[in-house]
Amino acid sequence: RSGFFQRSLEAIAMALTFVGVILGIFALAKSEFSLAGKSVYFLVVDRFARSGTQALNTTYCDLAADWINNTGGGYCGGTLSGIIDRLDYIEGMGFDCIWITPVVDSNGFMGYDAVNIFEIEPHFGSKEDFKRLSQKLHERSMCLILDIVLNHMRPLVVNGEVNLSTIVPFNHESHYNQRNRSNNQSFEEYLISWPPPPFNPSEDNQRLQTLKMTGELDCGHHVADHTECACFPGNIGFSCPSLIAEDFTTGYLGVLGDLNHSNPFVRRTLLTWVREMVQNYSLDALRLDTAIYLDRDFLPEVQEVAGVQVLGEATVNNLTFQASLMHGEAQSGLLGLLNFPPFYQLPRAFCGYRMGGDFGDYSLQGTWYEEADMEGLGSVLSLQLSSSMHLGNSNLDMMGNFADNHDEFSRLTYYCRYDSLRIRQALVWVFLSRGIPILYYGTEQGLDGHQGPENSKGQDNLRESMWHTGYRTDTWQYRFIQRLNKLRKDFGVGVGDAKIRQTSKTTLVFSRETTKAGTIWVFLNNAKNATEKEGQIYCPGPGSGRLRGRWFDALSGKPMNRYFKAGCFQAPDRNPKVLFRGRHVP
């Protein structure tokens, strides 16, 4: 009788989940809001702004969370109310949306290791504070993107002991994956002996290097399915045979408790929680952490119940695999993704920086090549923009473009060696390339956090406080970002086609279709500050044939026709150029 009762409850719960899915579909269909065409300011709640009397304390803070004993912490004092107090500052740059790190009750300051998904982290404020942030943003016609984590909870081993009782609501060992656990092994023994990771690419990377050297396999920026010569999630089969898709969803990311989505309670609880978070806090969109480590059939369920667009984190170098995660006519999936394949090329393209390492060799990570090289970025963009075979029906307007973030090895300012010309070039690409431009907080103040041998805090080196900057609005970075956002709005740069016109080691030329200015042409290079006043030749240029007319540079306001020669654009200097045809600069 008890078994029948339990099965009945589960049937009812699954039916309610199905109803929620249908309601989510209708909500999504009715909603006119879209992230496509919006610009986004991404901030870490704990590090952006203090509030109340604590706001008077502007001492720099970059505390690290404890990942040795897994006690978390590292809080510097940023709050939801602090964000509200600084909305003028964010809106002043022209951003449409803010994306904030997770706000649920968590083990550490970043919020990606939840303790209780039903409560707001006390360090950040209350549920009422979160609702007020949403309300204040909407009063400004701005939107709110919340970061959510559905893959894992806090570490299950803290101070050498296993205690699930404080985790809400997933407090039983059946709620977590247990791949490779032996029959005579307790759950505690399994955890303390380190559960298997999603993948272990070391042997595959060695094999990949051999295959590349012998010519049996190719990889690199010109290969759509392997734009980096390294085995990443999504590189499976002949090139990386030990990477098994099923293992991605059952492997542990370090010590974080990996949730078992085949457990009915876990699955329906998470889906219900997603729907209720969106509804309770009037969220406009979600960013889904570690999306590639979730069951593939779970992703469309999340997208449907959310009722808003979901941007997934997919740290991949395979364009085909990337496209397979997105919703299209022939497949169900997420409506958006963070655009990692071009990002992996960007630091070298503009600044000659090694963000990663070929074939799994990270010994030179965080150093610089002798020269910057744009060809990799241009090649990946060309593949992504032009090849329907690789992209399927994925919506490129829903790809989030960025130059740095809270996880990767270095901030933009540091990896460009504080070179303002190169930083401006990279920012123009972020804001005008097809997709959703995303700026990591502090870029406008020149924050320069980075990992390296001299820094012992790992990724937490990239998560420094903002309050010591005074939130200045007169920095050149703040004003330049302000100008780029204004240009996007004035010209109608949002949803629309893009085309790579030319790429070389030193230059990148692309065009964008706009709603107010027709076709605009963007000319970028990777020259250093010292050569800023020298001329730069780009071929082709826009001023030939049917494209003749009066052309202006939107960034300087100067007419450019005199620099069109022999089908090329011979720019008078090496500043980035955004050319449009018209009578004047808006």
C-alpha cells in the first residue's frame, strides 16, 4: 500500500511538472522580451558594491574562498542593495541588462556551491532585497539575468567529513551521482577517495598531438569540430576517444556534489525551483552554469519551464557540438549560449596572450607570444557565421560575446598589457560582433586581476572588489563603453547578419546589418599604442561599386571617403574604425 501511495505521488508530481512545461512554453511564446540585441553588464554580487554604513569602507578586498578544507567563505561585503545604489553607474554606460552571480544561500562568496536553494544568501541581503533589485531595474526599462546552478551543490566533504544533513533539499546520497562506486564502498569512502571527473583528457591530448604530427587528423582554428588543438568537452570519437559523453553528466567537478538528474526527486525539484525563481523575482533571463555537464534531455526541460531565455555556459571548441546544444527547428535545447570558441582566440588575436595551452600543455599559460595574430579569431568567426552545416538552426544573435570573465586566466586589461589601443580594439569586437555583448564588471575601471605563479588565489584573483575605484565615470574605458553602447542604439546594431570581409595576422574586417544605418563596416587591428598614429591599410574597403556614398567613422565623427583607394581603405591611423554611409554621425 505504501509503495502504491509513493508511486501515485510521483505520478502526480510528474504530471504537475508536465503542466509546468506547457505553461513555460506558452509564457515563452507570449513574451516579447529577448536578450538578442541587448548589451549586458556582468557582476559578482559580493564584489561589486557594499551598502549601508559598510559602503563607507572602500578598502580593496580580494579574499579567496577556502577550497582546501572546503569551508567556503571569502565574503567581502557586496550586497543586493549595494547594486541598487549603483544602478545609475551601470545605466550611465548604456547597458540594457545586468547579469548577477547566484544569490542563493551558498558555501562561498561566488554562490556556485549552494547550501540551500530556497533561501537568499544572508551576506547579500533578503528575498525582499532581491525583489526590489528586479523592480528597480524594470523601472529603468533594464533587465535582470540571474546565474543559476543545476549541476551541483556545495562540496560534500567539508573539513574531511561527509555531512549531507545541512544541504537543502538534496540531503541524501541517492541525490548524487556515484559512477564507479564499488559495492563494498560506503558513500563516505567513495567521496573521500575522489569520485571520477567528467573527463580526463591527458592521454587523449598526447594522442591528438601525435595524430596532428602524422597528418592523420587536423585541428586548429580552421577546423570547425576542433577549433583548438586540445581535447575539450564535445571533442569525442576518433580525436579524443576516452572522452565519453555519458561521463560528462555523472562526473564530479572537483569536490562539488554532482547532482543525479536521473533521480525523479532531484529532477522535478530543480525544474520547479527554476520556474518559481523566474516567477517570484520577475527574472528576464537566466544564465545556466556548467550546462554541458547536464543531461542533454534535461536542457530543453529547463528551457521550457523557465519561460524566459536561458544562456548556457558551454566551454567547448567544437562548433558543431556547440550548435547542438541550442534550440532549433530540428532539435530542442537552450535558446542561447556563451560564445566560447571565438573567445578562446580573442586574447591572442588582439594582445598575443596565451589563455590556454595546445595539447593540454599549460606550462606557458599566462604568457605572451612574440606577436599577436588575428587569423585564428577571423577563421573561427567565418566558420561560425557562414557554415549552416556546422551551425544548424542555432541563433547567432543569442550568442554571448565577451573578452574576459570570472573564470578564465586573466582580465582584458592585464592580458593586453594595459595597452589602451588594443583594449579598445577588443571592446569594439565584443560590442559590434554578432551576438550579445557582455562586459565583465571593472573593465571600465581598468581592473587587472589575473592568475599566475605570483598569485595564489586561483580564479579568485579575477574577482576583486570594485568600491576602491570610486565608481568613476570619467575613465577613458567608461566613456568608450558608453560610446559603444550609444552607437549600438543609434545605429540599431542588435539582431542582424554579419560577414567577415577580411582577416590577416594584423587586421580583421567585418560588416554588420543594422536597422537604422544599413550596412556598417568595422575595421580592427592589433597594433600597439606606440604605433597609434601610423596609417593602416585594410582590403577590401566599402567605398567601391554600389557601396559608394558619403562614409563616416562613427567613433571619431570624421568623413572617410578620401581614404578609399583602389578598393581598399587606407585608414589615417590605427584606431578602430566603424564606417557607415550617411550624412552625419548620430
